[in-house]
Amino acid sequence: MRNIFIIASVAFAALTGAAQAEGVLPAKDISFSFEGPMGTFDRGQLQRGYKVYKEVCANCHAMNLVSFRNLSDKGGPEFTPEQVKALAATFTVKDGPNEAGEMFERPGLPTDRFPSPFANDEAAKSANGGALPPDLSLITKARPGWYGTINQFFNGIGGPQYVYSVLTGYEEPDEEMAKLQPPGKSLNHYFSAGPWIGMPAPLSDDVVTYDDGTKATVDQMARDVSAFMAWTAEPKMEERKHLGFMTLLYLAVFTLMLYLVKKKIWHGVPH
């Protein structure tokens, strides 16, 4: 019985997320428009989030699973095809070989995927103090913000909240923590491998200028780019939710029809 109790306690802790890495906090609980069974992406927010990615995140992070043309897809930022062409052309893409057998660089095309800012992983590590900046295509699915099976069942994994929390979670270490601070690292209790992170705080007020006039505070930019990352990870989310709703509606009507048929067939038959 004692062994059974111990096993049950461990299982409950795993399910509820009672155990957390030391020094690491769960993601901040903020709301997004795309949450819930009927949630949808805010097009304006996705476009603002793209600008934060382009002007801040793209300096270190790639997005190799996303093509420029996806920016005009229904359910996403929905830039016009002309805007996508202009946005793609702001990136430099390596292509080739040409007729001389040499690789060359050219402006990006809508069919290209977002390129890495570095030639290879070794170059990326060298430019970032030994840390390899992760690809951001699926970051909100690869980094859960909540822990525990039960918690994630009701609240989702909290990936967008994790990204937001890391971006807004930088703090100056106190005297005791400063003694433990590794060279080139910043203090961030929301970083999953923390509390020390190799990426310095990337956001500061007005580091970008939004085209729609929205005030570019750290909080606003973190929310916008987190939403954009949620879209890159699940670009068909709205379509999936619509299909799921229609499926449930069909099953409800079908169940009602079966019930009425059953009542009709067995009407008057003694039990």
C-alpha cells in the first residue's frame, strides 16, 4: 500500500504540474483573441507581430518552415500579394548555382522561405556567445508555458504565453543572484532552461514604429509577436476550428435524427 501511495503521489504531481524546474516560473496568464473553440486571429495584431519579427527577431532567428507567400493566406496576416512581394524583397536569399557554377544572392521572392540570418549553426553560435537561436516557426508548440496534463487539457500548453513571458520577463539580478550570473547571460525566470538566458532583452519601448499608429510598448510588441508566432505554428487554426464546429453540429443533428427514428420504429411496442 505504501508503494501504491508513492506511485499515486508521483503520478498526481506529474498530471497537475506540481513539480517545476527550480528558478523557472510558469508563463504569465494573458489572453489572446485566438483562444477558445471559437477564437480567431486578429489580423492587425498579426501584421504588427510580423513587423516585430522582421525588425527585431529576424536578426538572430530563422523561420525556415514558413514561406513569404503564407503571409497572404486566409486566416493569417492577410497581406496583399503586392505587399508580400515587397516584404519578401527586403530579405536576401542565397540561390544558385548560376551558369558559372557559383552561388549568388538575390532579393527574396514570395515562394521563398524565411532565410536564416546566419550561414550555419556554428556561425550563429559564434555571433551569440555560444547559444544557438532556435528557429521560430513552431516555437509556441515547442515551448509549453503551462505544465501538467490536466492543466494543459483545460488551458492549452500556453506556448504564446511562454513567448510573451520570456520577452517581458527580464530583470536585473539582486546582489546574491549577481554573484551567480554567468558571463554574457541575463536573468529571466520564465526561460524554460533558466533562470539564465543567453539572449539579451530584445525589446524596448518604440524599438519599432507600427504602421497603424499603435504605441509600441514592450508589452504590446510582446503580445503582437507572440500572436504572430502562434499563427506560424498553426496557420490553419481557424479552418480547423470551423471544421470542428461543423462536425460537432453534424453529429448533433445526426444523433437527434437517430433518436427520432428509434422512437418512430419502436412506438407502441411493449417493453
